[in-house]
Amino acid sequence: MACVRAGMGREQAHEVIKEHEVAVALAMREQGDASNDLIVRLGDDPRIPASTAELRAVLANPLEFVGLAQDQVQAFAGEVEALTARYPDALAYVPSPIL
């Protein structure tokens, strides 16, 4: 989202990030490289409109880039609380094993 706010297209940002994600994952898997330099790679890529420092700053506060997730979780929890208050016996329900 930081890239989009800086003027980059969403699809293009996803594609560039994915390209680097795959390269890092392959290096970690195939070469046994335990380091994850994704942020440095992205910051060094001229297609990304943010420096490594700017990307680190964005990632330093992860709650800022989860969108509406917190509100959605709170709304869902509220609905569950309302249902369990209305049907308290439901709290004792134990499903049968699947297998």
C-alpha cells in the first residue's frame, strides 16, 4: 500500500514484490541462506518508490497496514458475544471428530 500511495500501480507493486519474495524464498531453500533480505532488495529496486529505510519505517508499525482487519475482528467478536449471550448452552457444544 505504501507503494500505491507513492504512485505505483497496485498490480505492478504486487508483481515486483512477488518477484523478490520468490527470489528470497529460493535462496533460503536452495542455498540454505538463512538471511531474509527482502526489504533491502525492494529498497534497492528502482521500480519501488520507497527506500529501504522508508520500507522499514512502514513495517515498524504493522497495525497501520492491516486495513480494516482490526475492526472486522472486533465486529465478529461482538457478534459471537451476542450469540453466546443469547444461546449460552451453545458454549458447551463439542463437535464430533471429523475422522
